[in-house]
Amino acid sequence: MSLLSVEGLGIEFGGVRAVHDVSFNVKPGEIVSVIGPNGAGKTTLFNMISGVYLPGGGKVVLDGEDVTGMAPHLLARRGLSRTFQNLQIFQQMTVLENAIAGYHLQESGHVLSDMFNLPSSRKRARAAAEGAYALLERVRLSRAAEQEAGNLSYGALKRLEIARALALNPRVLLLDEPAAGCNAVETEEIDNLIAEVAKEGVAILLVEHDMKLVMRISNHIVVLDHGEKIAEGDPATVSRNPDVIAAYLGTQAEEATHADS
């Protein structure tokens, strides 16, 4: 059964069709990648799924519930979390504080208890700190917990953003170019982390330009061009699709497929 269903999703900006009639499903533990050339509508699609944009047509279904246009914080409480193409990190805060920030949507305390530092507030703070530190261990950043986030390498910042998204205990995780700007070692670390999360049953929707990474870890690939879906299937099928090659991949997909075979 699909955990996330995108059904005929579309949107226009100023009369220009950005995304049109896109549909696909993501099952628990599955990694589905959305690829396409620049301007294909990938991030716009992510923004509609995650509640940043209100779709002009179609719907988003999360675990059987129509959540189309629902605000991002409400989607997060229902188990859908995301990262962004541009880092959303608090550079002057410590690595641990950034990870703790991911827990704020789970907090159920009252303003007064926080104002007066009541035991319930302190208990929540301890639980958030412990959970955040465990996430940092998971993404191999625990040794940097007390450093300012701005001192981390770009790849480490990418892993920190994933850790913060995982703090919401998502059932569906949207990753927007998690390996962008990373070197080969950093990309492999992110590759392994994504695979680990998927093995735990989290449904992962990925936008990424690194074709070797996409072909290596994806169970299913959706290809967009000019806002429309032109192909979908497993990596081997997509990499040999003539429409995909003509629109975007060229020989990259073939090379990536053969390199990992």
C-alpha cells in the first residue's frame, strides 16, 4: 500500500504551466527519485506536496488522508518532513541546538510551563536534547555537537539538515538535492544514510542531480520535463528510455548504470 500518493498534481504561475497532471506513489521503505533538467518542475512539485504551494489541480494523499494544500507544520505532525535545496541551518547555533530545533513540532507543553521553567518543561528539554544527540550519532556528527554549525563542511551541514528532518520521526521524507555541492566521500555518506532510513520503513522522495547516486539507490524513478511526467520505472528502464535520453540524461544514465553493474 502506498504511503504517499500524488494524483494529477498541477500548478500555474501567471498563466504559465509549471507542473501538469503528475501522478505517482511512494510505498513504505521505498526510495523514489524525481529527476529532470533544470526548470522541469521538480522543486515546484516538492513545494506542492509539502504544503508550501497550493496546487491548482490534483491532490496529495498521505496514508489515505487527502492533505492537499495543508500547511507544512500540520503535514509534519502527520509524518511528512522535508529538507530544502538551499540549506535552512542556523549558522550561529551549535550543531546540537540545530538538531534540537527539529523537535519543536513534537512539543505539547504550554507557554506558562516554559515561562516558569516548570518540571514538565525541563523534562521535555532533556528529552529533546537526548533525542537530538542520538540523531547526531546516527549522522556521524556527535563529535561536533558543541561546535557552531557554520564551522561544518558543506556535506556535514547536509547531514545535519537530514538529522533535523528526522527529529520529526517522519513516515515520509522529502529530500531536495541532499548531495548537491558534496564531494565523492560526502555523497557516499549521504547515500548510505538515505538507504539506512529507507530500511526502517520510511518512504523517501528524492530530488537529485547526481545520476550515479540516483541510479544506485532508487527503487523507482519519475522523470519530469517542462512540468510533465515523461517516464517512470526502475533505474535500468528509465536510463534506456529514448524520451528520457533526449530530454535530459544523454549518456550519463547509461554510464551510471554500467558503473554500478
